[in-house]
Amino acid sequence: MKVVKTLKHPITSHHRMLDATLHVYQEALSFLITVIQEQFITLESLSTQAVVTAVERLTHHTRQNPNPLYAEFDQRFYKFPSYFRRSAIAEAFGIVKSHHSRFELWQAERQHALQEGKRFSRKPPTLQAQHKAFPCLYKGNMFIRTSDRTANIKVFHQGDWVWLPITFKGQDLFKRNVWSMKECSPTLVRTGKRYALHIAYKGDVKLTQTEHSKQRVCAVDLGLTNSAVCSMMDASGTVLARTFINQAKEKDRMRQITGKLKQAQRQSGIGAKPNFWRRMNGLQTHIIHDTAHQILAFAQKYHADVIVMEYLGKMRLPKGTWGAKRFRAKLQFWAKRRIQTKVTEMAHFLGMRVSMVNPANTSALAFDGSGFVQRNTKRDVAVFTTGKMYHADLNASYNIGARYVLRNIQKSTSEKRWLSLEAKDPSLAKRTYWTLASLIRVQQALRLQT
């Protein structure tokens, strides 16, 4: 499969001189969005490449095109580089096309509501002309690398487009595993008052082709008390290793900040609290990245072929969850989805597969097959019907890994043979009742049949 990894190279030599370049590009993008919106009926059916050519005829003066319809573009953006112009046209066309798609969906929802006699108060989407877009510096025309940490880029300075030598921080490409990949053209990105070059690296990665009977599975449960609990198991159900991932300090700070935020909202209403939100977003991003890196490190250490997680659909909070508690639960749910996305991207880059299983009853059922469990007040300990006490998230990770292996066994087993297994173990009839004990019983039955 094709993978893309982007590395950030902060620019250390210039910052304020680059503001004009970004401003001119964003203004040109706004102008082109207006042009494409006015001519969208004729441009809608064209490909992106054909749209670029058509919009250039409408805006750019040449010898073969002396009187473009929107001649003020060349007047406002004098000597605008051709590669910048074509990049801006393609981006503007994507923005306008996305707006029309959203508008059509809004119309369909409105018509459906009116047909059923329901009230529809949702406002239609509006096209935004101003966007914080960042230009791509095409190699050879806008970007010329002179060494590992220096380059010449074309910028808008004092009313003209000139070449500017810059220096930027390098990266250890061997450490990032991109030294054998193709380097793409960089993007000039501003974060706060600083600029950086974001360089993408493209390559092909072959995912593992190990047989299901020989796979090593890294089962991950994104728990309530811990950020993640991982267990490594083989296809027979043998647990080879386990680990607990948690960021106690960061979560304690997050708890304090969310409490202060709710207190401030009670005093002054729900409004902009930029300082609180900035700190919360920073802590959450750190927790997400640290958790994903630790999961991948654990999977690499024990040579996992696949990482298995729960499919997290629409969040359902328990009844009686209000105020700060509900707010923290939502933050935790968003973090889980972002952790899954991060782990999937990193795993595919390393050649590992990622799979999702049904989350129903993974935490509610005991891994030893003794039935449903009871949780303590902190929700971190599960009490089995036999009186055994076990870590709730670790118990769930066993069931997650077992469900993935059982699903592969069911797919590779004939229907007649699987029905005979269900006759001996009725709990196999429903996937939501599969546990680690179910996997062990199936493996024993299959060995006896052979």
C-alpha cells in the first residue's frame, strides 16, 4: 500500500519576511474561489486539470489570450508565479466543489423533513472565501535545496517575487524511516509567528501476509482508568506479554483545568476561554501521541502482525452523567478516536495491519467464560462470578484479541463444521459473547477433529 509521512522542518533564518507571501497567496485563493463560484456551472463536469486550464484562460493574460474575462487578477497579483496560480486554482476548485456537495446534502435533508411534516430549522451552508491555506513550494520553480539545511525559496518581498536563501532544522531520515522514500515538494506553513517547511515523503509498504494460524495479535483496550492496556497473544490464545499505558500527571492536570473551565463558565457563561482550551488541547495531544507511540513500541518489541482495537461508533454516555463529568467523558472519547487514527497511520507505515472488532460485552464478560462481571466504583477492577478479581481493562484486551482470532477461524471454517462447534458451545452463536475462553475451547475442538 502507498503511505505518506510528513516531517516538519522549522525555518530558523526568516519569519516576518514570509508574511507577505502567505498573505498574497491567500488573497489570490479568495479571488479564485469567487471566480470558480460564478463559473461553476461550466466547470462542474471538468477534471481538476481541465479546470486549472479553463480558469487560467479566465484570469491570466497571455499572447494567445489577450482579453481574459477576469483581467483584474493580473493587475492585483502582478507577476504571480504560475505554479502558485495553478496550485491556488486546484485548491479553490476543491473548496467550491465541497461547498456545493454540502449544499446538496442540506437540500436533500430539508426535502426529506418537509415530506414527513417535520420542522427543519438548520441553516444552509455558506461558501467562505477567506481560508488559512498554505502554499506548496514546487521543486525547481519555487524551492531549490542547496544543502541538507539550506534552500532558496521564491517569496513576495517589496512588491516583487525574489529568491530568498533560508536555513531550516534538519531531520534524522534514518530514524524516521523515510531515507528510501520519495521526497515531495514542501509546503510553507505558519504556526503562530513561526514558519516551517512541511515535507512529505511517499513510498510503498507491504503489509504482513502471515497466515492467521501463525499471527501474533496485539490487542488494545482504550480504557477508562488507563490510556490503553495492551496484551500480546498468539492464535492459540496464549498470552505472551501485557503492558499498561497511562499518563497520570497529564490527566491530573487535565482534571484540574476542566474543573476551572466549568467554574469560569458558571460565573461568566459559555464563551471563549482561550487559555484553558489551549492548555487542554496541548495536554490531550501529548496523551494521544505518547499513547500511540507506546502501543507501537510494544507491538514492535514482540513482533506483532496485527493490532486489534474496538470499533468506537457513536458515543453513549451513562445516564446521570452531567456537568464536568460529562465534559471529561467527551474529551476522553475524542482522544480515543484520535489515538486509533494515529495508531492506524503509524502501524501501516511499519507494515502492520490494523483491525477492529465489535466492542459489545468485551468489558462486561469475564475472559475465563464465567459470565458477566461486576465493576467497582472506580471501574478499574472486575469481579467475576467465581469471586476472582481482575483488572477490568486487561480482561477486555484478552476478549478483544480473542474475538479477532475467532473471526478469522470462522471465516476459514466450513459452515457445517462451524455449526458442529456451535452445537458443543452455544455461546459461539453470538459474536458479542465471544471471550478468550471461547477461543481456547474452539482450538481444542479443532485439534480433536483433526
